[in-house]
Amino acid sequence: MATPAQLVEALRAVRIWAGSPSLRTLETRGKGRLSKSSVGAMLNSEEVPKYERFVAYLYACGIRDKNLDVWVFTWRRLKALQGPESQWMPGLTSVTATFG
């Protein structure tokens, strides 16, 4: 995943992999960290989601342990590439980060 839009597209695929649970089911599985509206907004966005919502969503879809580590790494990489914070990684672009 090289762009925030691709990350969100992958999150939609995770929901399908999890059996296409309803937004209400995801809200329940999120144990107070997700709402139906926040999940819907996240899945219809093209931006990197908020970290807490992102992780809660993955847990609600059954992503755990080492699988979660890969997702968190991807989130952190995309977040780091946004804005002036990316200056600490000169030469790193979304394309080169994909192969790193």
C-alpha cells in the first residue's frame, strides 16, 4: 500500500475477509472505541485514518499479533510521509517506501 487511498481500499477488503460484518457489529466488537459513523467515514475516506480507530477496526475484523504489526508499520510509514514530518526521511517517497 503506497497511498492512503490504497490503505483504505485494503481496509474495505479486510471487512469482506472478516465476513462483511455490519457497521453495528463492528461497533460492538470495537468495545467503545468505534462507532458506526466513524467506521463508515473511515471506509469512505482517502486519508490515513486516526490510529486508535484504525487499530480498533482491525481488531474488530479479527486482525491480531504479527498480522497487526504489518498493518501498524504501514500506517506509520504513510503517516510519516505526510507533511513536514517527512523531512527526517530524505529521499523516501511512497513508491520507494513500498519496496523498502
